[in-house]
Amino acid sequence: MTPHVLTRSLDRGATLFLAIVAACGILIPLSNLLLPAGSFLQVPTYLVALWGKYVCYAILALAIDLIWGYCGILSLGHGAFFALGGYAMGMYLMRQIGPRGVYGNPILPDFMVFLNWQDLPWYWYGFDMFWFAALMVVLVPGLLAFCFGWLAFRSRVTGVYLSIITQAMTYALLLGFFRNDFGFGGNNGLTDFKDILGFNVQADGTRAALFGLSCLALILAFFICRAIVTSKLGKVLIAIRDAESRTRFLGYRVESYKLFVFTVSACMAGVAGALYVPQVGIINPSEFAPGNSIEAVIWVAVGGRGTRVGAALGAVVVNYAKTVFTSGPLAPYWLFMLGALFILVTLLLPKGIVGTFNTFWEPWKARRVEANAASAAREDGVSEPAE
């Protein structure tokens, strides 16, 4: 992947977005660590963790926008890949507790001791090593997406039928992870984390570092999406989105393209989940709830499907609104407000915030360029003489 592939057609909007993310990734941690508590410019630790959560959601929104906005695959189960990445990181964090747990068992997590487990399950082996956990963060969601996509796309399941079976997949995982004998903490999930790479996960410095890493991951995810959609592969994906049967008739193996982008998107969602867990401090089966996946689709729709910047912006805006409205008297009505927001965006702003802005901005920009070109031509004396 050459630098040209990563930077070509990097418009002003994308440049501004990346600059803001990079600035936040540097300035917010420095403000939290270097400025005295109570200072006007000092960002409290709880806000660092909160905004870190928003950044992880933005990565998930980018993953969904990659398949929905550019390939036409509406997945209502991407929360499953996000949760699987989170559980992989949570298993590593649980293994780092060691004898500091409530029951003092150096091998078994507290919930296994409580349930009278005698031995560590085989699928927990290796999670005491960070490199293995990091590999599983990408491999487990990617493998599930590959197997699921191979079966679904090979059978030519598309449209609403594909959306329904993705939702069924995440619901099946929800029921499985709720079981105590599944080996993942049951209803309570995994929590009470102590260290990550030897650093106290609750320390201000660790939280600041996790926020910075989340911003870096968002930038990398943006470049990965851009590299895909601006390449020849991206043109084929757009063709599949707009006319799948015609693209197949032209000789393209549509299933292979869809399988590739679906797997890449799942891996991105897994990374987002892995960064989310140490900042939130818990992972439980509620992350598999189909409602979470549907809500993530709403983020993309609000920000602008097929715009990349809009998907990330929609995730931040909607979740900030959720934080504000669920902490006051309007909390019981948040889901109604979210549904109304989705309906209004669908009816009034079908291209989302960024897409609608681009609709008005591009023609004005084109007229401005033409006017400047005409003015420059007149100044150079190449305009036709008046009769």
C-alpha cells in the first residue's frame, strides 16, 4: 500500500476531520495529565474515558459504513463483532488479575471460582499474553464474518433477508454468552480489571494513553476505508451496491468482493470493541443485543451513508445526545427520540448530515471554480472581443 493510495483525493473535509482527531488525541491527554485539577482547560478523567468511548463507536460506524455505504450490505449484527473483540480483550484483562481477585485464585477468574470450576477452559489458554489476545481481537471476529459471509453470499442472500440473519446471528450469540456454563461470566460478564500491559487500568495516565490509541486507531481505520473505496476494488464495490446483478453479468465474482469487505469490516469492529473494554471497565452479553447493532446503523444514517466522515460524526453526535438526554428527566423517552430522529433523517435528510451538506456545497463549489476560471481568462486577455 503506497502513500499515494492513502492520500489521493484527500479533500478538505477529510483533512479537517483527521486534523481534529489527531489534535484531540494529543491535546486532551496532555490537558488531563499536565494541567492542575479544577483548571478551566483541564479535561477531567471521566470525560477522557467518555470521549474515548465515543471514538470507539466512531470506528464501529466506519466499519458499518464501509459495507453499507459502499457495498450495499446492511448488517444488523455488527455489534456481535464489536462484542467479540471486547471479550477477547476482556479475557486478557481477567488473566492479568491473578491472585488479586476476591477469591485469590492465581489462575481462575472469580466467576469461575464462584461457579466451582476446577480447571481453566481450553479456549482461555494463551490469553495471559497480550500478543495472543491482540491476535484474537482481529482473528475471532474476522473468522466468524468469513464463515458467515461465505455461507450467506454464496447462497446469494441479499437485502432484508441478509439483515435479518445477521440480526439472528447476534441474538444467538447473546443467548449463548448469557449462559453461566459458557465460560464468559454469564449475565455479569467480565469486569474488575486491574492492569493492562502492567499499567493500572484505572490510572489517569493509562486512560489518557488509551484515548490517544483510540484516536490513532480511528485515523488508521479511516485510511484503510479510504484506500479500499478509492481503489479499483472500491469501484467494483460501488457497482455491486448500485447494480449487483449487472456486475455479476460482467464477469465479476460478486461473492468474493462482498466476503472480503465484510471480513475487513468485522475486524475493524473487533478492534473497536477491544479498545472500548478497558476504557469502560466491563464487557457483558448486553453488547450483543440486536438493538445495539440497529443503533449503530442509525449513527451512520444520521451522519451520512457512504461519506466516511459522516459515519464517524454521526456516532459522536448521536452518542453525545444519548449521554445528555439519558441523564435527565427525558431518560425514559430516549428510545422514542432515537426512533424519531431516524425517521426524520430518512424523510428530510436521506443523505445524512454530511451527505446533505455535500449536495449543496459541491454545485456551489463548481460554480465558484468556473467563475474564477472565467475571471482569470478575461484577465489574461483570452476572452472574445465584444462586437
